[in-house]
Amino acid sequence: MTRALRIIAANPLSLTGLILVLAIVLAALFAPWIAPFPTHNSAVVDFAYANSAPNGRNWMGTDLVGRDIFSRILYAYRISLGLGIVVLIIATPIGTIVGLLAGYLGGWTESVLMRLVDVFLSIPPLVLAIAVLGVLEPTLTNAMIAVTVMWWPWYARLVYSIARSEREEGYVLAAEVIGAPTTHIAFREILPNCLPAIITKMTLDMGFVIIIASSLSFLGLGVQPPTPDLGSMVAEGARYLPDSWWMTVFPGLAILFAVFGFNLLGDGLRDVLGADE
Amino acid sequence: MTLLSVQNLTKTFQTPSGPVHAVRDVSFEVERGECLAVVGESGSGKTTLANMILGILGATSGEIRFDGATLPAKRGPVHRRAIQFVQQNPLSALNPKRNIGASVRLGLDTYAIGPRADRWLKVEEALEEVGLPREMRQRAPSSLSGGQRQRVGIARALACEPELVVLDEPTSALDVLVQARVLRLLNDLRARKKLTYVFITHDLAVVRNVADRVAVFKAGQLVELGRTEQIFSAPEHPYTRSLIGAVPVVDDAELELRNKLAEGT
Ligand SMILES: Nc1ncnc2c1ncn2[C@@H]1O[C@H](COP(=O)(O)OP(=O)(O)OP(=O)(O)O)[C@@H](O)[C@H]1O
Ligand SMILES: [Mg+2]
């Protein structure tokens, strides 16, 4: 752990990523305490302060109905992170199991599973999500389902390629000759060798899931008002550009920071986890 | 008493460029407690033979009998447990993400050898038996030398309490001094645990040091089989003669080491 921190701290980019991610996570966790206007995460109106530019009271300005944008961004981070975590917690094990079985067992298991994965991967992700949301109602839960459906195949692909090369390693042969059960070989021998790549990808993907979820709500297919969401905030504010620039710029920057943060941290983790091979 | 009997064993690989006859109509027997060396140049089919004995590869034709019974294509646990192997490359033979103890313990868990609570103790004993400290069970493979890793590989195989051990070039990835120590260990273990070895190697100094008998392979065929002294003093087949004549001696230092090796010191 301390070694990991040292490696990350030694690289300014990884360190920036770590700091950004920590800041975002803390902001999301403590939003009710940090936000100057904690009630502004709902459908309240405060027309006296509507559409004001950044100032001492509202650091990032207010929206059309007078809600504090800074407060709403903090709450929006809760939604984004929560969505990212739920999506990855569901998508990663599904993709990992599919990839492990296809990569280790080979044969027809491999053909069937990887054909399925290829079908999913051949559809552009956003199109797939929009298709899912076209069938289901556009709610937060359904947005998560949509994003999960498009996400797991990437984990299947990643784990599959690692498992395929690991199965040629001597330790797998040794376990087979000893006669260890298939589940042991897949999950206890091969899986630990896939974990560094999986964890790195999960970190990188947190940023991408946030972008995709924001894109969906930008299109009106994700989180619905009045729940604050970075994507819908950008969409809403875009109508009042350039005059009320703060309505778009700050939520946009919030997305950018999140994506940058997770990407930089992900790259840093790659160094940390790759180093002990 | 015969432990392993190989009858008319053949393996043909179908490749895009035509069939490859890796092992052709090979028959031999290995006595209980014996060490049979299998020698032959690269590509002569030694590993293919080993893989068939281990059940990793199915034979194209012929049969393998173990302790009087024909081994089926799909081995049962009794036979899998009884035939273990030590592989050539100690670097890839151990899972980099599992500690030494977990690797050695695998056979104990698979075959439920001893009560669960005693298995770590058994792992430590297995490590001690191959000349490694008990504490090593906590270590990662990356912190071990090649020779130490090979000892762990031996401990892992022996933890299954096998009767036959197939060793595929177990020392060829090690430097000469370490080689000598590992060979001595293998000889000790065979005597102590009444093991039977099929010992694949292309190093004739190794053969002289460990083998009771030698099987010489050429292009998938068994061309000569005899007692070690006889193979070295009076090789019958011209190919065997060329093999013995072809022992490369690099320099005086190596020659000296090889001699030491041959004396088993
Ligand atoms: N899976 C396979 N598919 C096709 N051909 C194979 C396969 N495995 C081995 N062969 C071929 O069978 C022949 C015997 O190979 P094998 O590995 O048994 O030789 P070897 O005696 O162990 O050689 P070495 O000393 O290099 O390890 C070679 O010609 C090899 O190319
Ligand atoms: Mg070989």
C-alpha cells in the first residue's frame, strides 16, 4: 500500500489523478455538508437569485430558477459516481466470468461466448444504450441497465485475452496434471493474474461511464430532472450560451475533471500493479 | 515389478502442413523404483511421450499400462494422483500471484490428503524435504532463484504422494552448480520415497548421474534401450554413438564441473 502510494506520488500525472479522484469522491460523499445550498438538489426555486453569474454567494452562479450550480454539481457527482460504481460492480464480474471461461476452456464454449461478445462489441455503445432505453423507460435504474449491457463485453474481451495466454503457462499445466478442479484453475489460478488489468480498467472506466451516463442524460435519456446530473445540466445550460456561460461551463468542467482524474489514476495504477509481475 | 508399460504408443499431430509423426510405435517398460532416462535430440518426441504418460495428450494408438491396469483416455483421480511431473521451465511453473505454500498445497486439497488443519504443516514438511526453509511458504515465486523454484515444483509434485514422476528436462534451465544440487536431491528423494522416474533430458552428464537405464529416441522412434553403463561403454546404435560423441565440452572449467556432476558431488 505504501509502495503503491510512493509509485503514484513519484509521477505528477498519477498524483494529479489521485488528488482529483479523492476530491471528487469526498465531494460526493460529503455533499450535504459541503454544499452551501443542500436543498438545491431538488425542484426548489429561488427566483430572487435566478440566472446570476458567479459571485460571492453562488460561486458558480445559479440556474434559471435560482438554484446554486456548485451545490448541484456536488450532488450530481453522487449520482455519477454511484452510477459508475453500480455499473462496474455488475458489468465487471459478468464480463470477467465470460472471459475467463472462454479463455480457459476454449473449444465451443469459447466460440459461443466470444461470438456473443463480438455481437455486442460491434454495436456502437451509445447506440446500444439508446436502444435499451428506447425499450425501457428513461429512468436512473434503466440508464444503469443500459450502460451495463454495453459495458460487460469489454471486460469479457480483456479477461479473455489474458486468460488465453495464461492457460499456456506452466502453472496451469501443473494444476491440470495435479487434477485440480476447473473452477479452481479458472478462479484461483488464472483470475489473480487478470486482476491488475481488471482493476486498472475499472478505474479508467469510471471516467468513461460518467461520460456515457452524462451523454445519455444530455439526450434526455438518463437521470431525469429535478435530480441534478452533470449531463442534463450541460444540456439545459447549452440553450443559454454564451450569455449564461456558467450554466454549461462548470458542469462541463466537472465532467472533465472526473474523466481526467480517473484516467490519470488508472494509468498510475497500471504502473503500480504491473510492477510486481 | 513393472510399474509403467508403454505398448506400441503412437502420436501423430495433424498440422496444416501434413501429419507430424511425433512418436511412432514405441514400446518399453519401467520397473518400480527405477529411473529411466529418455534422451534424444530436439524434436525427437520426448515431450510428446511425457505428455501422453501424464494424460495431458491422448495417444493416436497404442496403450499405456500403469501398475497392471490400462490407463483410460480420461484419467480417474487415482491415476492422476499417482503420476506427477516436474517441468522444465521453473519460471512459468509457479503462479506468480500465489505464494509458494498455496502452490505446494494444491495437491493436498485436490486429493484431500490429511486433515485440513494439518495441511499447512504438511506443506512445510514438503518444503523441508526438498531442502527449502519452512518459512518459504509465505514467499512469492518472484523472490526465489531458479533452483529454489525448481525445488518448489518438486515439492508440489511430491505432495500428491505419487508413484511415478515424469521429469521433462528438470535441470536444463539451471546453471551447472545448481543443476548438480537439484540432481542430488532428486536421487535422494527417489531412494527415500521409492519413486519411479521417467527422466527426460538431452544432457548425457545428467543421464550418467541419475539413470538406471536409458531410452534413446530419434525422430519419434525408440532406437536403443539399455542399461546406462552399457549405453555409454558399448552403444549399439550409430545414432547413440553419435550422441555420446557429440557431448559438447565448452572449456576446462565446465569439463571439471561436468566431471564433478558425473561423480555426484
Ligand atoms: N501440438 C503439436 N502440434 C503439432 N506438432 C507438434 C505438437 N507438439 C509437438 N509437435 C511436433 O512433434 C515433434 C516432437 O516434439 P516434442 O516436443 O515431443 O520433441 P522433444 O523431443 O520434446 O524436443 P525438445 O528437446 O526440443 O523439447 C516435433 O516435430 C514437434 O514439432
Ligand atoms: Mg521437449
